[in-house]
Amino acid sequence: MNKQNELFEISKKIVPGGVHSPVRSFKGMTMTPRFIERTDGAYAYDVENESYIDFCMSFGPLILGHRDRDVENELKKALERGWSYGACEPYSLKLAQFIIERIPFIEQIRFVNSGTEAVMTAIRLARGHTKRNTIVKFSGCYHGHTDSMLIKAGSGLAGTTEASSSGVPASVANDTLVLELNVLVALEDCFRTHSTNIAAIIVEPLPANNGLLIQSSEFLHALRRLSKEHGALLIFDEVISGFRIGFGGMSEKTGITPDIVTYGKIIGGGLPVGAIASTRKIMEELAPVGNVYQAGTLSANPLAMSAGLATLQKLTPEAYKKLDNYSDNIYNVFREWLRDFDKGRFKDIELITHNSLFWFAPKNNIHSLKDIPSTLTKRFNEMFEILLNKGIYLAPNAYEVGFISLAHDEKVAEELERRLWS
Ligand code: PMP
């Protein structure tokens, strides 16, 4: 038994399924998870010192690559100042100011520890602000594991709902309506029926948790228009797209101003940070000014704030241009391989991309969950194992997207080509 298998066997005895987050478990694969011991730039190294070109990149936070030296230096300095105070400190102030100066609609921000926490607070805030209970979400969007977001559509467009996790009470599920992405009539129907009960619509403006389900601009603008007309708030969950699709994420890209935005991942540069941001009027409904309660022992942790600021400071317009160029290089290499490898064995697989996010899909033109062919997982798992054996690491699940970083430069694209064809 090799070292990875040994560690996984031990892990399974003491941790549910051997993992601390389900997607890490290689479920449905014949291989067992790689245990990563160290990382650098675009590369991850496992406990047997095998190297992988990493396209999982911690599921998104590491837009600069692993161990970016500027972030590392800031972290070293931060360590010497102590790593948790539970009191006011200047570091979160700098990060908040940096963001507020660059994203026009944001007047106030509060830092939490994860994307899940950010969404949980955004929903409570929307309910507190509107004095309404119903939240509209879309099937195919993931918003973390807070109870009210673990809901899938029942029968009918906006009819009964049921929980997609055991442990979520029906009483909670009943307040979440789930609609199909990119279907305008369903949205209009929903507002007609539930208008005065809807506190907020929450959406990933670039849904990237069930593959990459790119939405039409018409649909995204309709979310803004309808929510405004009916007195509901629009929450953009930019945990993945924020600071990745340009600094201002999808709100900047589409020109749509949400009422509340949630962030995670890049905002902490690889340390645990989430954030809720909005206008001062809405944000000041949070405690201690307002009556919507939210708190956190480790919130605005000084190490995490330093890593976040050091990361965001490097995200200049030039950096995004470079990232797009690096991404295109990588996509070209992958596309050629998909077309020609082993007599066209994977030529049915498309690479769907949006800036530095990509997804291997069994066809093009996929904009909602119902468009995804049932062959996806089988085809992906086959390809995933071949790539892993070649030293190329994708997130181990067909529905996860890939992430390119600023460490995935021309040299890495060349190395990718070499490994793919070896
Ligand atoms: N919202 C979105 C859009 C996400 O992609 C994620 C995580 N992938 C979350 C919320 C939850 O964030 P976290 O895992 O940090 O709790």
C-alpha cells in the first residue's frame, strides 16, 4: 500500500469519509485522494513528492498562485504581531478601505470567516431590512451550507421546496423558493405569486458550482429590475467571481449594482475570510448599530486581513490582463489535447471558460442544471484519472470548475503541454 492509501485509511477511521469537506474525497473515482504536503507557484507536491500542476488552487482563493512571496512576507510580518486579538485593530480597516475605494456601490463591509457565514448573514440582513421571509435562489447555484440554502426545487416552477440535505427542517425549506437559472418566465411568475413575501433573490452572477453556467445579460438584468419593482433585495454571491472576474467581479462586469454582495476566497488570499458588503443604510442594520445580530470570535483575524490586503493590492488592471493571457495559453493546450489525444478519445469534451475559470463539459451551451448531460461524471472521472497520472491536478469532481492563477505562466503552459502528451 502506498503512503497516500495508508493515510487515507487512517483518515477514514478518525474523520467522516476521511475528509474535512466532501468534495475532497475522490468519490466515484478508482483512485484515493492525494495528500498534499507542500505547494509553490502553480504546483502542489504530495507526500510521495510527486508534483502536480494545480488547477484546483484551493478552490479559488489563490489567484496569485501558491506561496506568492509578497503575501508570504506580509504573513511573516503579521505573525510577529500576534495572530488573534478579539479587539479592534488597524489591519481590517486597511482591507475595508482598499475595497470601498475601488467598488463604487460598497459603503460598508463586515468581515467574517467563510463564504457560508457571509451568505448566512446576508440573508438575515435582507430579511431584517425588508421584514419579509422568503428567499429566492436558483437550482445550480451553491451558496455554502447554511440551512436555508441547502434546498432544491420541488415540482412546479416555484412551488413546494424540499431540503437537499438531511437535517434541514421543512419549516426552513418552506421559506426558500428555488427557480431554474436563465428562465425569465419562471422568475416573473414567482414574483407575481409571492411578491410581497420575497425578502431577496440570491444568485451567483457567474454560477460556478455546478459547472460553469454562464447566464445571459438579459437574465441578470431582469433579476435587478424585478427585485427592485417588488421591493426585494438582490444579493450577488461573488464568493468565486469577486476579485476574479476583474476586481469588482460580476457587478463591475455586468454594470449591475446588487443591494448586498458576499465575498469569500480571494478576499482572504488563502486564509479564512468572508465578507458582506452593501450601502451604509443596509449595513447599519447589523449589530451593534441595528437589530440584525451577527458576530465572530475570529472575524477580521489580523493574519487573514494581511494576506487578503497583500493579495488584493496585486490585482491591478495589468494583472487581470496577464491572467487572461495565461488562461488563454492554458486553454489552447487543453483544447488541442482534448481534440487529438488517443485518437480523439475525449473529443466530445468541451472546455467552457470565463476569464480564469474553466470547466470540462460534455457539450457546449450549458446554462442551467437541466442542460447538463447525464454522462458528465463518467466522462470526467475517466479524464481526471488520466490527468492525475500525468501530474495534472483538477478539483476531483465533475461539477467543480478549474482555476488559473498568476503563477500559471507561459512556462507552466509549456510544462502542461509536455505532461499532457507524455
Ligand atoms: N458561495 C459560493 C458562490 C461559493 O462558491 C462557496 C464555496 N465554494 C460558498 C458560498 C461557501 O463558501 P465557504 O466554502 O467559504 O463556506
